[in-house]
Amino acid sequence: MIIIAFIYACLLFFEWRYLKRKNRTARTYRIVFAFVIFTFLSMEALYYFRDQFTLADVIEMVFDPMEKFIVWGIEKNE
Amino acid sequence: MNDKYEKVTPTQLYMLFSLYLFTTILSFRQGALVGEAKFGVWVSLLIGSFGGLLFPYFSYRLAKRRPTRFFSHYGREIVGSWLHYPLVSIMIFSYLFSAAFVLREMQDFMVEVFLPDTPDWAVTSIFCICVAYAVRSGVQTIFRCAQGVFFLTMIGMLLIPVFVMGELNKDMSVAFLNHFDWKGIGSGSYLVASLYGQMSFILFLFPFFSNQQKTMKSLIWATVTSLFIICSNLIPTILIFGPELTSNLIYPELELIRYIRAGYFLENLDPVLISIWLTSLFIKISLFLYVAILILTHSFSLQDHKPLSLTMTILMAGISLLMVRTGADLVRLMGHGEVMFLIVTEAIPILYLVVDWIRSRLGKSSNEKAKA
């Protein structure tokens, strides 16, 4: 978790330097920083809950019943 | 407006998609595909590829209506902001997830076969540095990479069947014409269609193309080329190992390459061929990631994609490491929902096309009424 935070801190600094060099608007700064923070939080959440929850579980939960229903029909459900 | 972008020629498009299409099937889906369709695998490849080509065709039809504008800019005019942004988020997630999925498959392959005891994160991060560099440099770099490795990859892939020619069990080849399990062929086609249908992201890259009328032609030729490459490797694999063993091998293509005994100095040819093979995977991952970043950039109305590229690359690496617990879960996911997930996201442009078509028809008729 600390390593993820460290990587994101480096990233934030790097992006800040890039935006400053290119003289971007305040709106761009806001969007980029908000996005970095959002992805940071999602990554930490994914890492912290890795034993209880993975993205594969979500996809399986949503699309597997749909796949069975549409593609395989009743046959595979039996 | 159009001139400020770097252009992609139809030849570059053809070369990239040829590489893009055969890599995943040959590298990771061969076992699953042969397991489903057995000897009828070539039929399921044909049906699946041309069926899957319908998705990019509809995308192309939609993109052709506004050839100089990016989809993420005009999409909300078609279905309205409330529906557009959730749909676009699903598409961004889908491309990011696809990139992460391929990266995970590649990472498992490298760790299992060539780099045992190397931590997963090390392989992923080194690969991600390359991907981040390519993606940050832009679409032209990715297409030029594909152009650079195209001939080398083609020669490499076509050499493999030539080297193993002596080992083939030619008596088995008659089974390709008289063993058809239509149910298996159907599920094989479904798997192939989801992979070929992913080309529907041409919608987002359309303003980059220089000769837009030839887009579909390039894609059809890329499909034909990739089918040729896949069959030229898949058929010898089945003729050497038989369908049962092929479907139970994790990496049949690797076993086929290891079967080559071309001479003493070519004894260990596999790392060379696999490095060629990995380059195509690198192009595929970069392209998926680039498309995800491009959609995000346009949705936020930013000037260029660079400030978001590193963040998205790290997110992709994170998803790829944390998306499943073990390699077995990855295989399970492929048979439980992933294909449907891909097909649903590929079909989103069709929804836009239908709505746009209805709106333009209604607009026309109301205009006519107003004139009358």
C-alpha cells in the first residue's frame, strides 16, 4: 500500500511538472489531479480488498447469467 | 481541423490489425478454441471472424457519418449526455480491462515459462514502461511499431509450419473435412467473434485515418491475413498433437515451436520466435490502452492525452495484477462472462448508429413537413 502511494506521489509530481512546463489551464490541472487521486483510491481499494473482491468477480456476476441466458439457452443451465 | 492530427494510412491499418488479430488467438486461446470446436476449428474461425467483422462494420458506418469529428465529442448529441457518459465509461473500462487481461495472460506466460521465481509485479512493471512510452508518444508511434515488426512477425509465424512439416500426421487431415461438431463450432465461433469484434474501436480512431473510404477494405484484408496465419499454425498443431492434447495444453503454440529441430544452431529457436510474438502483444496492449486514454481525454475535453497516459498505465498494471487471484481464475473468467462482456461493449456503437439513423430520418421527415 505504501509502495502504491509512493508511485502515485511520483506520478503526481511528474504530471505537475509536465503541466507547468506546458502552461496548461487551471481546469486541466484540476481534471488531471482529480483523476490521479481517483485512480489512486481505486487502486488502494482494489489492493486492500483483494481477498474479498476482484474485478473478475464483478464481471462474472453481471455477465455470466446473461451469457447463459442468451447464448446457451436452457440447455447449459440444467 | 483534420490536418492537425498525425495520419494513419490504410497500409498501416492493415498491418496493425493483421498482427493484432492473430496474437491472442494463437498465444492464449488456441487450447480453448480447439477444445470447443475440435476438427471443425477452421469453420468456427471463418464464421467467427466474419461474424465479428460486423461490429467494426457498424462502427465504420457510424463513424462515416461524421468523419472529421471524434466520437467522444459528438456521441452525446446522439443519445444525450445522461446515456452517453455511462456508456462511454463502460467502453473505457472495457478497453482498459482488455489491455489488463492480455497483459495478465502475457505476464503469467513469461513467469511460468521463461522467468520462474521472478515476481509478477517485476514482469508487469517492465512491460508497462514500454507500453507507457508507446502510448504517451501517440497513435502514430503504435502504428509505426506495427509496421516495423509486421514482416518480421509474418516471416517468423510462417516459418513455424515449414519447420514442423516432417512431423505432421497427414492421415489425420481428412478429419478436418468429415468431423463437424456443430455445437462446438458454434461456441468456438462465439469466442472468435468477440475477439474480432473488438476492432469496433476504429470508431474512436477514425479521424486519424488518412484514406477513410478504405478502412473496411484494410480490415477485411487484415482478417483474411490473420485467418491464414492462424490456420497455418493451428492445423499443424492439431495434426501433431491431436485435438484432445491440444485442448489440454496451456500454450500449444509454444509446444509447436519447441517441436522444431531445425539444426544444431537452431536447436533453441523458441526464445527468438516468442520475442517476435511478444512484440505483437505489446502492440495490442498499447492500442487498447491508447483507445481508453483517448476516449477519456475527449470526454474531459482536454488538449492532448499525455497527462492521463501514465495514470492509466499504472491503473492498467494494477488491474492486471489484482483482477484475479490466480491464473486458474483467469481461465475460468474466459468461460464465465468475459466473452459476453466484450460482445456487449462492442455492440454499444450499434445502439448509437440506430439512434442516429432514427433521429436523422425523423429530422428529415419533420423538415419535409415544415417545408410543405
